Amino acid sequence: MATYLDFEQKLKKIEDEIVVAKTRADEYAVSILQKKLEDEVKKTYSNLSDFQKLKLARHPDRPYALDYIRVLMSDAYEIHGDRHYADDTAIICYIGYIGEQKCVVIGEQKGRGTKNKIRRNFGMPNPEGYRKALRAARIAEKFNLPLLFLVDTPGAYPGIGAEERSQSEAIARNLYELSDFNTIIISVVIGEGGSGGALAISIGDKLAMMRYSIYSVISPEGCASILWKDQGKVETATNALKITPADLQDYKLIDDMIEEPLIGAHRDQEEAIKALGDYFLNQVRELKKLSLEELKEKRYAKLMSLGSFA
């Protein structure tokens, strides 16, 4: 059953009316209501606040990494374990094909339903998750396969065990090694890109965001708690943090925004997944025109340009 946010209630009402009209086989009413729905979609989604976009990025019906992998990839084989401690299921790694392109896809998986959310640790990786990601990435490098990272996490897991197993070192190691990898790396924020948990798998040649995703140094809730000690300031924090693709493009912190459907990936998963697949293949095609030396020089220049200020 679809979940509707507070600002989507008018859409729900119209969609319910369409269901009733279809039950009555009233085609004229259906056509009128479909037009009304299209107009309401444009009106609602063309004027979203940053706080509303945050809600969309966290929408429970939004496609997760596995949803993209299952549709986009063929002949896919899952890679398990970090070969040191455990197999962290908050990180998933697959080798297979997207279209005709053989590649490795690594993503953060939140899980649906209570049991799956607990199993996936709500999409918050432990150090062994990032080490598993790096192990899978090295396979891509060894066989010169493009890498696709799918970023979707509220952040790296902050538990005592994670800290005991060197969470910060695992993230730093990924940043250090991936920045000098000898293969094409494309990262896409598909939902929530939170703090170092997102940064650990978003280093590469291209960093893109889906239209209704967010990417932030801290969650708005964390920011409100630290700065104002008031959870009522979450919307204020969201506006201050500049976490949307449009803002981050203006600051040259991301390369591209992928145009998922205006109504959102949670309402039109098929088109959103297709848009991401097309983006990946197009970028691989363009980046393959560069020599390895040119690729790494551009990546280095891109990374060194981050954090400029006036």
C-alpha cells in the first residue's frame, strides 16, 4: 500500500477518485481526473521546500540500491564479506552487466520491513562494510571494470563495536585508495547521503544525485540538536545546510543531477531506475575516451577544487 506524505494528500484524494471512476467504468471521468492529477503533480512538486525534499529522500516507497540492481543488472553475482571480520549486509556488492557494459555495483541498502531493516542495520554500515566495498572495488580495478556506487545511508553506524573496529580508519582508507583507483568510478546518491557514511563510497570521477535525494555533512536532526538543542529547528537546519542537488551543483560539490520523474522515484520507480542506468552508461562512454592518466588527473583536479570559499 502506497504511503503519502502530508503535502501529497491532494494527490491521494484524486488517485482514490480515479480508482472509483475506473470501478464504475466511467472513462470520461477517468480522463478528466487524470488531467486533474497531472496538474496537481506539477503544482505540488514544482514548489517543494528543502524540508519536503528531505522527506522525499527518506520516503519508505523510494527505490533502494537492491531495487536498482535487480532491474538494471543482468547475470549479477553477489560478492560477500571483507575477508577480515564479517559480511556487513548494510553494504551490497555485485558484479554483472548493465546493458552490454560489465561492471561492479556497490550500494548501501536500508531494508524494508522491520526484520530487513534490522538485518541491514537501517542502511548504516560498520567498518567491515566499507572494507567489503573496498575489496569489491579492487576486483573492479583488477579487471578494469567501471564502478557504480549507490549512496543511501543516514550515516556510518556510530556504535561502540564499530568504533572498536576502527570506523574512521575504514572510511579514511576508502577515501585514500579510491581517489587513486585505476578504473572509472561513478557515484550516485539515490536517497539519503549522510556524513562520512556516504562520503566513503562517493569518491570518483563523477558524483551525481537523483532529483529528490540529499547529501549532507550531518543530518538536519543532528544539526538542530548541536546548534540549537531543539528538534523543533529541523526545518531551519535543513534550509541552512543546503543539502539539495540544486544547491550542491551551485557550490560545485556535485557534477550532475539525474532527472528522476517529477512525481518522484517513489511513485514511478521504473522511470527513475531507467534514468540512473542511462546516466551511468552515458558517463562510462564519455570517460572511456580519456586515457588512464587523463582520468586520474581530472579526478585529482576535481577533488582538489572542493571546499573553496570566498
